[in-house]
Amino acid sequence: MNTDIPSAQTAANVSLSAADSAALRRDLAGHFALDAAQIAFFQENGYIKLKQVFQPATMEHYRREIAEQVRLLNTQHLPMEQRTTYQKAFLQIVNIWEKSDRVKEFSFAPKLARLAAELLGVSGVRMYHDQALYKEAGGGITPWHADQYYWPVSSDRTVTAWIPLQATPLEMGPLAFARKTHRMPFGRDLEISDESERKIQKSLKDAQADLDETPFDLGEVSFHLGWTFHRAGANRSDRPREVMTVIYVDENIRLIEPQTKAGEADRQRWCKGVEVGGVLDGPLNPVLWSSRT
């Protein structure tokens, strides 16, 4: 099946000028200054959207390489009508930083990691994992869920950066957030599914939760806590919704005994070399930014 992801191999391998390379490095390493109101918004609502985090040229450069890796690494070839709701939601390619040095440059960007640490109010952050989430043209909804259902970690100091690689209007299915739901206990035991969509949506309606379903501009990045409920609509456009994500955890977070099969799978995949009770400092969990260094 044609997954609707064009080959970007030729474009990805074009050599950059010294000036362009320097501009990319500055953009990845630069400091995006948060003000007190933005930090307060994040702490109150469990998410924030920040405009102009990256320059358009940076987005396009790394979009090409990420798209190529998705094309090469994708294993989902079922026709859309034969897939489950989860399979229709996106093509999910995890830990691309292990496979591409160019993607690693982006996933390890100090600018993103520092933002994550400052929003969480911690001294530094580690990589949990990165993943591309490509919603194909005609792809379905991403059901309501909270990410931290899957993560066997000791605190709520976890955050995901959601980075669309193109402007993302409503018709493409941008990420939507339910404000202040990082404090809502109902639904935390639900994996992403038709059931989570149905039950969490009803809970949010009953609670009269305020939703943020606004589009994303190019260069805009959102950050949401591990327990913040979020979803995405279907992609009704004629092109893929290309998104890269990076999940960060407090540099001092510890591995706990998994409580679910999903948590055990995460422990085995992302927490290699770490004993239960120990700091999550395995080979796949490097510190990406710390005020201590």
C-alpha cells in the first residue's frame, strides 16, 4: 500500500552551506524565553502552545529527514478500511533518534529540552523516547487518552513536545487538549481505544471541561503533561499530517513496578538497564538539558 508519505531521500541528502548549517544549530540550541504568565498557564491547564519556537527553514530541513525515515521504517500496509481505530489514527515510528543522526539532532535539541524542564519546574530532563506520528490523508481520529497510562515512572513530572512539521489546520487533525484535566482521576486506567474515546468524552462533557481545538502554525510547538487528556481529529485533507514528538521526564525520575501490560512493555523497551526503584538513567534515557551542567 502507498502510505501517502513521499520519498524525501534526495532532498534529505542535499548538502547545506556553512551558513545554513550554523543557522540550524543556532535555532536548535537557542533559548526560547518563557514568561511567568506562560509557566502559570501550563501549570494551571496542563498544556501550552508556543508559537515561533522554530524557524520555517529548520522545520523544512528536518521534515525531509523525518519523512524519509517514516517511509523507510513504516510497517503498516493494511488498507485503511481494514485497520483498527488505533491503526487508522497514525503511522507511529518510535525512537528514530537511534536510527538517524539527523533526526537525533532535532530530538536532542537543547531549546526543546530546556523548555520542557522550565515548564515542569525541574532541574533537568531526560529522553523517554521520541516518535513520529504521521496521520495519513483519510486517517481517522486519535481517541481521547492520557499518555502516562503507559509510563512506569515515579512522578507526574513528564511532558510531551508535539511538533507539527507543517502548518496544521483543523481539517488535518491538530492535537486538541482538555484544560485542567491533568488533575482529573477518571480515565487514567484507560489505554487509547474506542473505549477511552467514549468514556473520557462523556466524562469531559459531564465536567463541562474547556477544550482547546485550535490549529497550529508552522514552527508552533505544544507541550502537555503526561496526565493531560488530549485527542486529535481525522485528517480530512489530501496530504499527510506530519508530526514529530519528544517525551521528556524529570532527570531525577525513578522507575516503578509496572501496573499494566502496557507499562511492562514500556519498561522493557524504554528503560533498559534500569532496576525498579532506580533513577531512569539507562542508555536510552540521556539527560538532554540540565541546569546543573
